[in-house]
Amino acid sequence: MIHRLWFRLALTFAVIILVTVVTIYFFVSQRISVEIEDYKTMIAQYRSDQIRSRLYLHYWDKRSWEDVQSVVDDTAHVSGTRIILVGANGTVVGDSKDEFPVGTNYTDSSSDPLEMFLGAEFLGKVYISSDPAAEPYIAPFLRLSASINRSLLLGGSLAIGIALLLTLVLSRRMTSPIGALAKAARRLGHGDLSQRVRLQGEGEVAALAQAFNSMAADLEYAEQLRRNMVADVAHELRTPLSNIRGYLEAIRDGMIEPDAAAIRSLDEEARLLSRLVNELQELSLAEAGELKLVYQAEDVANLVRQAVGPWQPQLIAGEISLSLDVPDNLSPVNIDWQRINQVLHNILENAVAHTPRGGTINVAASAKDKWVEISVSDTGEGIPAEDLPHIFERFYRVDKSRARATGGSGLGLTIAKRLVEAHGGTITVQSKLGEGSRFSFTLPVGK
Ligand code: ADP
């Protein structure tokens, strides 16, 4: 419990409140006792002046201390004190408590008597002592001081109690979302990627919860992608592998001669496999954002010419005419030549594969603000509208059997899209069934 955040918060608050209350108590009671002491001194001064002046009046009147006892009693009663009046000869002339009879010698070295003079004549000394039981002036102040102290103590304890309770409740409320987050994070760490925390509000903890939820969602999505990828790859590898095994078993059982044709078929399947593996590797690099692009300013016309060059034999064989529509004055593009050549290669490969004998392929380029758009249009069979949104997905083929016959892996456009996006560009497709398709992508103009 000592390490729990809510406990530490509550403890800290409690200590702060305690220190505050104790400090206030100390200063207030200190101040009160100083004030009371001042008041006491003032009262004592006033009282002794009063007592002295009454005694003087009597002496003035009688010219002696004769019959002073009644004045002493009276004065002592009114001022709430004990008065012993000692004459000039050192004997008692009046005692408010009648303890010392008139004529007895009296000295009290422990108290400080008031000396009385009339001109140069020494009249005697007055011993005044407070009678606490009959302190008419100070008693209310002492009671007030005690009551203030009591109230301070009571109020302070009450404040500490309430504050402790409040901080306990508040700090528990503040820290319980953190506890929930920690629990969810632990579960996430143990592999339950569906963990989310439900927290509303706008504070830092709510922001933390949101960040946690979006991280968990990303992790779940990445995990889903990974599973799909593994399933897709297993599925794609299975066909060529079972073809190879089929051929080998047939040869072993003597059903097929291990002649040149059989070896060519085996070789084709093996080529398909290795192409698939290469493309997968490239795709996984592109998807992880780990492609190291070597940017250089490239001339667009030159780029297009070099990309279409290798397709000439197929174009001639398929009687497909190719037209280039690339203006000479285009600004150079800032690209990794090899990667964009690969994009063009993939798109052209599709165009060539899907354009029938006598068809046309047009490669065009045009400037668009800070971009250059390159497009490849063909007069091929086109792509059905329902397939268009999926055409850039991994392993997606419109016609599975035909694609396999043409050796397509269903990865060409996915890789092309990733490579174009790695350059900051976008790739789009327009197609009409029976009329043809147009693939276009943008590349950044060099600075
Ligand atoms: P593949 O390696 O199978 O060609 P792609 O990702 O390059 O894979 O293409 C996905 C699918 O898109 C292809 O199987 C094909 O059906 C369709 N496709 C791509 N380009 C064209 C095109 N120019 N004309 C018609 N269909 C196309």
C-alpha cells in the first residue's frame, strides 16, 4: 500500500495540511498570549495607579494612615487584589485579608512593593498581589484565549479529518484510471490485443488512455495484417509447390518421362516460386517503410524510354502498338530511378498481358503543379467495377486462373503502390470493361 500512488498523494496532502494547521495554531496562540501579557501589564499599571491614588487621598485627608483599613479593604475588593500597606516604620497599617494585624513588622523580599512618597516624606510601601480567583479584568480574556485555542485545535483536527477524507477519495479517483491503464497494458503485454480502456474527459490521463487505445488498435491491426500475410503466403506457395511435387511423383512412378518438357515445367514452377519469394521480400520491406531510396533528379522522357525498351519484343510479337506522349520540357523528377523503373515495369507488364493482339498502349506524362503524372493506358479487356477498389490489394487477381497462366503473383500492383507512396506520390486506376484501363501515378518534381 505504501507504494500506491493514491496513498502517497493522500499522505503528502495530509502532511501539508497538518503543517499548515500546526503553524496557524502556533502563531495565533503565540499572538494571543503576547496580547494578554500586554493587557495584563497595562491593567496592573492602571490598578496600582488607582490603588496608590486612593491611599494618597486618604493620607492627604488624615495626614496619617489612621483608619486606612477600610480603604485598603475597599480598594482590594474593587481591584480584585490583595493589598498589604506597610507604614514608613516597616509595620503593617492595613491588610485586605486581615492576615497581618496592624503593627506587625512585614517585609516580602519575593515581591516588588510600590513605595509611596509625599514630596520628600516617605509614607511606606504597598504590596499588591493578584488574587486569581477574583481577577475581574483578566479572567474573561483568559477564558477567551482558552476558547480560541480550543476552537483552533478542534477546527484544525476537523480540517485535517475532512481534508484527509477528501484527498483519499480524490486521489483514488485520480489514480484509479492509471490502475486500469496498467492492468490493460499488462494484459496487452500478455498477448490480449483486444484490450482497451474506457475513459472519458480531456485531462492528461484521458489523453494517455486515448494514446494507449490507439496503440492497442494499431498493434491489433498489425497483428491481423501479419496473420493475413502468413495465410496468404502459405496459400500462394502451396500451388507451385504441389505442382512440383506432382511432377516429381509422376516421374518417380514412371508416369512421366523426365524429359526436356518435364524439366521445363518444373523449372517454370520453381521460377514462379522464386519470383513470389523475391516480390514478397520487397513488399515486406516497403510495408515496413525500410526501403532505402536513393533520390536523384531524373529526366521523365528518359525514364519512360528506358522502361518501355525491354517490352519491345513482346509488343512486336503481340502486334501491339505503343505510343509515347512525353513532352521534352518536363521538369526532372526527384526519385529513386530503380524503384520507379520497377513501378513502370509492373504496370507495363500488366498492360502487355491484358491487351489483345492489335491493341494499343499509350504512355503519357504531364506536369501537375509540383508533380509529374505518368499514365499507362491500354485498350485491353478492362477491369470489372467491383474489382477496381481491390486491385492494389495483396494477391488480388481479377481472374485467378488466367492470372496464374500468365504467371502473375497478384503482388505487382501492391508493390507499385507502396513504391509510389514511398516517394510521396499516389497511384490510381480507371478502367472500363471491354474498353481498356488507365493506370496513373504522380512523382515529385526535383527542387
Ligand atoms: P499480377 O501479378 O497478377 O498481374 P497485379 O497486382 O499486377 O498482379 O495485378 C492484379 C490484377 O489486376 C491482375 O491479376 C489483373 O487481373 C488486374 N489487372 C492489372 N492490370 C490490368 C490491366 N492493365 N488490364 C486488365 N486487368 C489488369
